[in-house]
Amino acid sequence: MANVAVCVLGSFGYDRAAQGAAGAGRALAESVGGELHALVIGPADDGAVASLSAVADRVLLGGNEELRDVQPEQALQAAEQLLEAGGGDYVAVLLGNDTYSQEIAPRLAHRLGGSSMADAAAIRMDGDHLLAQRTAYGGKAISIYRLKKQPSVVWLRARGFEPAPEQASAGEVTSVDLALDAPRIRITGREVTEQEGVRLEDAPVIVSGGRGLGGPEPFQELKKLADAIGAEQGASRAACDAGWVPPNWQVGQTGKKVAPELYIAIAISGASQHLLGMGDSKVVAAINTDADAPIFKHCSFGIVEDYKQVVPLLTEKLEAMAG
């Protein structure tokens, strides 16, 4: 039997990225007549395990305490051993889009003798091979890749897939004793950026600002708009590089890949690098003074105007509606 595995980092739990990966995994498993296995790397709370067992046929727990703070070398060992414990017969191994999973995916594929793919927005089987779809040229084209070696190890675009439905009966939960070597690379320190609300990759609505805002102060005005609609804030690379906002707000080719229900781009021109990070958003709205800005070719709603004339009025109206 050919099965599908979903790797979940225990410290992240059953977040929106894991839900989407499980949804993609369930559809893939049903297409090949196999099972969906959830591999949990590191300690996870009971709620996350229960949620995974509700959607997966088997849950394999690798809860070693040293995996609580993710170390890529040990996470790779854990993934290998959990896959072996699950039977080893997998057509695909799916991961979310967090930084650790992005690093682990290609290295795991190499160890398993399989194929690797990054930032997939859609996947399906074509005979014995997995087809993975992703955007190219800043969202101007779609590329489809055929992964010839199994298992196919793929990390998926954030919020690009619907969560898996709960099954009629809970999946079997098994704890696996992992034998982990000491990591060859020693992490000497971590820099943690404080963050309110959900991760940007998991946000259903995002309000992003760009270079055209002119400085850090206007982001406070955007925060009022974001708060009025329950959105998270993002930014272009130019705004992050200028130090106006934290680096973890960056959306784009070298930043976060997001696919919210609604993406509001304010004073963002829409360079291809930025479009690559948010091109899969369900609805895009833009405010920019330049009528020829590329962002207007990729949005559902656009306003050619200075944000100062639009954002305060929009915020006031939305707050009144909410009130």
C-alpha cells in the first residue's frame, strides 16, 4: 500500500499550515488508495495530537525532549525514523512552509533517495509520479513539475490547501522511541522576535505597506485599519530593509509566502519579487498613487489615490460597521 505522510513540528502544533498539509495529504492518499500518516517531530500538546488523530489514519509521535527546540539535524533523523516506523512505503512526504520545514525538505528527500519540491500551490498524482504546481516569474506564469523519484518530499504554500475533514473514527496514535545522535552543528543562540496574533503565514487577512508610505509612522495608521478588520500586518522588502518594521513582516520572494483570503497592498508597487510571496491570495486590494503600478494588474479592487486620503476614511467606516 502506498501511503502519504505529513510532517508536523510538535512545537508548532496543528496550526493552519499543518491543517492545509493534512488536507492535501488526505486528498493524495485517497487518490492512491492509501493511508494518511501524521509524523509529529518533538513534544506536542494533547490538543494537537487529538486534532491530528481526527484527520489521519495513524499518528506517530516522536516526542523526544531534545526536539522541543527544533534542530535540523535531529529533526531529519526523527523524520527518517518515524517514516520507517510507519512502514516506509510512502509516495509523498508533505511539510508546511515554516523555515525549519523548508530546510528539512530537500535534505530529507536526498536521504530517502526521492525528489524534492518547494512552495507547491497544488499537487496530484499522475500515474506513478507526483505533479507539483507553483507560480513562476512573480506570479505571471504557472509551472508544473513532475517528480520522478519516490517519495516526493514537498513543502506546501501557506493557506494554499483546505484543512482535512475529520474521519469517522480516530486514527491510531503510537509513540516511537527515537535514537538521536548529537547534532554536528551547534546552535549558539536564537533571536526571537515578539509577535502578536497569528503567524503571517496563517493569517486570513493581511494589510501590507510598502516604500511609498515614506517611513515607519504610517504603519501605525495601517495598524488601525488592520485592527478594524482583524488582520495581521505585513510589508514589502523595502520597508523591512529600511528598518521601518520587523523583518518577520516581509512578504515576498525572500520573505514570507502567504495566501490569505484578503490581501490589502498599500503603497506597494507590486514588483515581481513581492508578487511571488502573495500571488496566491484569494482577493487582492490595492491603494497606490501610480495608476501604472504593476500591483493593479494583479488585484480585484484598486484605488488610485494617496493612502492618506483613503485609509483613515476606510478605517472609520469599518469601525462604525463593526460597532
